[in-house]
Amino acid sequence: MKLNLAMPRGLRNYYQLELESYNRELSISNLPAAWRHLERAHILGQAWFTEHTHVHWLMLKFGIRIKNRREIIGQLPRLLVGGVKSFVGAIPTGNTGGANVPPLRKMEIPEDLQRILERFRST
């Protein structure tokens, strides 16, 4: 069993860029673009407990902001279990993390994110 403790520093930079883009788009109420950046941050961070849990926390807050009951309810179990699954390396790769996607569904990773993840796979 592989334990995922700390996100590689270089990968963390890309993860942070997605969160900064999320905040920028959210600040101008471009909600679809903000959500896309959260999904991308989820894909990048889902293998690490802290980053994975943080994105689900932001997704929950986003659901509350837009008053989307399905998203709010869908994020609660993800917050409770998602980070633990990351810690032990049992996550479905590519999953975008929203309540509109089953939590255990493996999904295709966008090409640009796949290249980034491959660069840091062995670090």
C-alpha cells in the first residue's frame, strides 16, 4: 500500500495556480469557469489527503454559494471519505470531484493535466 503524504513541490505550484484561477473567476462571478478550475485542482490534488480534502471543502462552499442542494449534500461524504482514500492511494484517477459524478468513477484526465502529473509521478 502506497501512502501519499506530501504533494511534490512542483506539482503543488500547478495546483495552487488552479486555486488562484478559481478565486479570480469566483471574484468576478464567472461561476462556470470558477468551477472548472476547482475540478482541475481536484484532479491534480486528489492523490494527497490535504489537497484533496481542501478542494472538497471549496466545492462544498461553492455549492452553498450557488444554493445547489445536490452539490452540498454530495460534498459531505466526499469530505469525510475522500481524503482518507487519497492517503492510502485508493482514488479513481481523473475524477472531477463534483456531485454530478459518482465518487468512484475513474475519468479521462485532460491532456494538459496528464502531462503535468506524469512529470511528477515518481517524485
